[in-house]
Amino acid sequence: MKRLLLLTLSLLFTLQLFAQTAPPADIATIRQNLKKLNVLGSVLYIAAHPDDENTRLLGYLAQEKHYRTGYLSLTRGDGGQNLIGTEQGELLGLIRTQELLAARRVDGAEQFFSRANDFGFSKNPEETLKFWDKDKILGDMVWVIRNFRPDVMICRFPTTGEGGHGNHTASAILALEAFSAAADPKRYPEQLKYVGVWQAKRLLWNTFSFGSINTTSPDQFKINVGGYNPILGKSYGEIAAESRSNHKTQGFGSARQRGAVYEYFKTILGDAPKTDLMDGVDVTWNRIPFGAPIAAKVAAINKAFNSDAPQASIPALVALLNDVDQTVATNKAFQTVRLTEVANSSYDYWHKQKSKELKDLIAQCAGLWFEAYTKEPVYAVGDKINLQLQAINNGSIPIKLLGLEESDTFIVQADSILSQNQLKTWSYALPAEKISQPYWLESPRSIGSYTINDEQKVGNPENPDALAVWFDFNINGKTLRFKRTVEYKYADPARGEIYQPLEITPPVTANIAEQLYVFNSKQPQNVQLKLKSFTGASGSISLKPVQGWKISPEKIDFTNKNKGDEWTATFTVTPNTTQTSTGILQAEINANGKMYDRGILDIRYNHIPAITIFPPAQAKLASIDLKTAGKKIGYIAGAGDLIPQSLREVGYDVHVLNENEIINGDLSVYDAIITGVRAYNVNERLAYEQPRLLEYVKNGGNLLIQYNNNNGLVTRDIGPYSFTIVNQRVTEEDAKVTFTEPGNAVLNYPNKITDADFNDWVQERGLYFADNIDSHYSTPLQMNDNGMAPNKGALLVSDYGKGRFVYTSLAFFRELPAGVPGAYRLFINLLSKPKN
């Protein structure tokens, strides 16, 4: 019987306090925000992926210079490797999005994205821009620039290729074009209904020294970003390390650094800076007409601020907010330009920024705390969400709550004085209208980009229209509005108060037990679906017909299910042919008279908030002409892949080996032993276990090593004979594969491998190929990307003693879960040593 593999990937259940609905209000935060009031400058950093950003520079710009600082990552890192779990593709992108947001909470910058999908490693920008659809991604970048209005733009990588990855180079090429396009009203004119054109002062390249590549030079403009912030009690090297260490899926935990460190820059477009990054840019209130007096008032507030009595600054802060509002009104009264230009003018932009900063400061100094939360984690579409709305005045300044709004509708008209240190609570119920799906996952994507149904959402790291409540207060005679996103809050006996995102679900979800069903005969298989009701529901579940496959029964009814009920439904699926064919199995749920087609997937790690999405309730069907040999497989875990599940799908008995079993167990019972991807990078014990594994081979075993990164190997003596792992790869998934040794057993037993077996591979052929290969190894495959030299390092095979050793850089960890027939056939051959 197949093991039920739930789509719910609850990997770690330790939740932490990530996103309180109320922001920090400690004295250090207040002092930093007070300093920021007098700075009207902005910088946008641009690169391709999560972890490309320079966290030390971002922290310095945001926390020392107090510029509005943003990082535009063109992708969400969907195509990278995952060192802490098995998620790949868009699931990995979800995790890395949250890792970036966690990093920004440390360094103080803001986070933005385009719709580009990280489709995997690319050797040149031409390939990248072809997959991304250059015009759309450029438009996204222009949109972010026109909204963010940076005075200075900075690229992490150059246009000339030193960044290595084609995505890196493409990000610089796009930034180069976007610098001018954002200022051209003829480029993307449809955006001008919402934003104005914008011309940054300069575009710089933040040069670097990585490994053997050093693009810095003494004559370049440079900044010392290694200073110390006494308010925060940290250097920017320490802040950078804390920020970067959030990139856990990439294994980028960093040691804190202290002392002077210089960042170097080359000017790409615009005026070159001579003494300061903002040369030629007025970052004071003088950049706004009639704004000069405001600077003096901000300075006075900073000077008079009393850490023991922050509320004493409120009258001056409220008066300053009135002045800012009046300055903008005065400016508009003096304008003779068109209204659209007025709406997008510099003073209007900075009014919005500084007005928000002032309102937050007033609330922080007042000791005002308020939030909106639910007592239940999940609500179904159509049900009522029970909101709890709370506010407390922790200070001595009188505060009145005027009311609470949701979607411009008053839900509570309180008109209530908040007495000092008295918590007030209001309850309200409103309908759940839309599932809480990330906006970029609402529709199917292409290889290179996500489909975004609402263009105005572009750039946002998360859903900008998530359920939220507006709180209206009167403080010192001024009406102030604040937004609070609704979260689920609960108390855990071991961990205390926990916040996590609110889930709004379909009424009923269906998870197909396996993501892939492989058939190597016309024998039927049972397909089990796990259904869960999130409200009272009756209806039926069915599987849509798939050409070439028989499905029975036609549907299965369910009745009177309550919220929280879970049950299973089983269908029988039979291929109509033994020829290789594939199909998509799609579940359809009729719940309370409406049709739904979604499953539910949870991702849980202890360094990011809980993630819940609603993917299509689908599985892949693959009928493969597949012969197998052997039965029992030992598996040594690496960084995380789905190879064990994939092999169980075709009937193998896979056992995950622990160290005691490797050192002391009888390994001869295994027909083959496999190491997971990057096992020799992440499993330190393999350096001690390796002699035992080679002894297993010498005594007649079959050892298959999957790819490893060339950096950070726990031992370089991976095989019985020498070879070197190098950073070479074949990224074109349709690259021509040549059989250099057609008679080699791995190409013939038990499956005859042909050119057709390399059709329909996904993302890439392989990565981290072998080089300097000892003559004992045979190299039966040769391949290369267009314009590159032929490479024989994808597959190494050697007899050793009575057994066989195999090292492969082919990306089986991607191909098998994707149901690629030829990849299955070849992988089975690598596990199958012919009997002499």
C-alpha cells in the first residue's frame, strides 16, 4: 500500500513572534525615527535574487544616513537550491520571500519584487531576458521606480558579465534601461494614471571582490560603511550579519563583523558622485518649496526629546504635522501645472512619507498601542470573521478613539476616550470574501514570469489588500489614521503569545496523496484524496477526465461535514496504454452548490511566519516503459530532495540510513545506496562514513552520489579514484546529449536509453560537473550549452572491487518529482548493477 504523502509540508512547528500587528515603540526606534524626519532622500538597490543584496550597505543607508532605502529583487529566488528542506520552485520562492522580509526588518530597508520567476541558473543575459519577457519585467522595474522615486539607484552587478549568473547581468541591463525609461512619458504610459515619471540622479554599480574576481579599485568612489550606531548598540557589520543570516535556505549564516569596511562604486549613468553618494541631491526640507522652516523645528524636537518622557514631544510633533500639511497645501495653491503633475510632485510624495513617519512617531511617543486580530486561525470564504479590536493608552496624553473602518466603511463608531492604562476591546464580524492566496500565485505562470492579474500589485512582497482595519484617533486635537493588518493571535503554553497570518480558505479543500503517479504497466492504481472542510458543507468530489486514462468512480458524495472534518476519497486510475504518456489529474469539489479546485499546503519553519497557500488540487500521471532491477535502497540524507518518495512511487523499498547503520550495519542488504543532493556539503559525518561506503562498493555494492557544490565539501575523497567537482553546468534543459559509450551498462540495463529519454527535462541538465577525472572512470555522456565546449563531467561510472561507483551531476532531484520519463529510466539504470 502506498504511503499517504500529504501535500501539507509541516516541516518544523516552532513558531516565533514575527509580525506583531503593532510596530516597535522602544526608545531606540523612536530616536532613529526622529533622526529620519529631517532626511528627504531615497536609494533603490537592484539585483536578481534574494541574498544578492548588500545588507551592510542597506543597513548603513537606512539606519545611519536615514534615507528611505529599498531593495528590488527581480525574482523571489524560486530556482535556487534549498539547504533546509525539500521545497522547490514557487514553494521555495515563498520561503525566500519571507527570509527577505525578515532581513529587511533587521537592516531597516524596504522590499520589492518584479513578476520575474527564477527559472534556474542562466549563463547569459540573453537567455534570461528571453524567458523573463524583457518588456514586462522592465515595466515592473519602471513601476517600482516611479512609485519609490529613488534619488540614487545602485546595481549589485555590472552589465559586462562579472556577476557570472545571467540573471545577475540581466538585472543590471534592465536597471540601465529603466533609469531613463522611468523618466520618459512615452514608456509605459498606462502607468501614468497612477504615478508620475521620475528621473533618478545617478545609477551606480556597487563593485565587489568575490573570490578571485575583484572589480574594485582605489580610484573608485567609496564609502566607509563599517561604523557603529550607538542608539542601536551595533555596528553595521553586525546588523549586516544578522540580516544576511535570515537567508537560511541558501546557507548564508554570517559572522558579525566590526571595524571599518569600504564599499566601492562605479558610475553607470548620471553625474558621478565626488564627495557623497547624494552629491547634487538636496536631501533636506529645502528640496520642497516653503519647507525650510520645518527642518529647524525637527532639529528642535530632536534636541528637546526626553527619553524618560517621550510624550512631552507630542505637542511639537502634532504642530509639525500640521505644518507639513499646510506646506503641501500652500505648494499646491501656488502651482499652475496640471493636476496629475501636482498629484505626483516631489512635495506631495515627501508629504506622504513624512506624514506617515510623523503619525507613527506621535503614536509611539504617546504609548498608544492597538491591533486587530482573530481568535481562530482559519475562516472559509462566505463565513463571518470574528474580529477582536483592541487599543490602550499607555501614556498620559489624552487620546480619543473616533472609530474603526474596514474598506472605507465604519465598523465601529466608538467616539471613546482611552483612559490611561485601560485596555478597551471591541468585537466585530465581517464576511470572508476571498481566499488568502499570494497574488502572484493566483493564476498559472510561465517558465519565466508569474501572471499578475492586478498590475497595481506589482512590486509588493505580500498581498497589499490583505484584510486590515483602520483606526481613527484624535491626539492633541489632530485626527490620525492608522492601518493594522488582521492577524491570528493565540497563546502557546510553551512559547507564549504567537501571531501568524490569517488564513481564508475555500469551503472544502482536496489534497491528492501523491504529487506524481508513475505507471509502468496497465495495472490500476488507487488515488487517495484527503478532504478537509472549513465550514458546514455537503457536495461531491470528482476527478476530471484525462485522455488516455480511465478514472472510476465518476464522483463521490459527502454530506453534512462540519468545520474541521477530514476524510478520504479513493479513485481508481488506469492507463489505457503501456506507451510513455503523461497527464494532469485535477480534482473538482462541489461544495454547497459551488465548484472549487484547490488543495491546501502549509510550510512551517521556525525562522519565518507560517505560510499557507491553496495550490490547484492536481497530480501528475506518468505512464513509463520502465524496467526495474533490485528492490532495497539505502538513502543518506543531504540538503533535501524528493528522490526517496519518487523511488517508492515505482516500487522500491527505500530506507533512510543513520550513522550507526552506515558504520556498524550490514550494508550488503542494499541493492544500491544513494546520497542526497549536496550531502557532502551539509553532512559533516560523511567524512568519517566515507571509508565504510567505499568498502560497501568494494564488496559488491552499488553507490550513487548525487551532485555536490564544489565549495564546502566535508571531504574531497568522494570516489575510489580522484575527480574534482567544479562550478560547471549545462543550464539548457534541451541541450544535446551525446552517448560517448553507447555500450556502457548504465545506458542499457535494465532500460535501453535513447535520445528520447532526454526529452522534456525541466530547468537544466545538470550542475556542478566533475573535472580532472581519473582514467578509471568511464564518462558515457557528453553535453554542453550553446556556444560552450563539450563536457563529459555529468556522469562518472567506475567498477571498484566487486561493485560499482557512480557520481552524477544530472539534476535528477528536479526531474524525478516532475515525472520526466527518461530521467526515471536512466536513474533506475544507475541503481541497477548487472549481475556478473
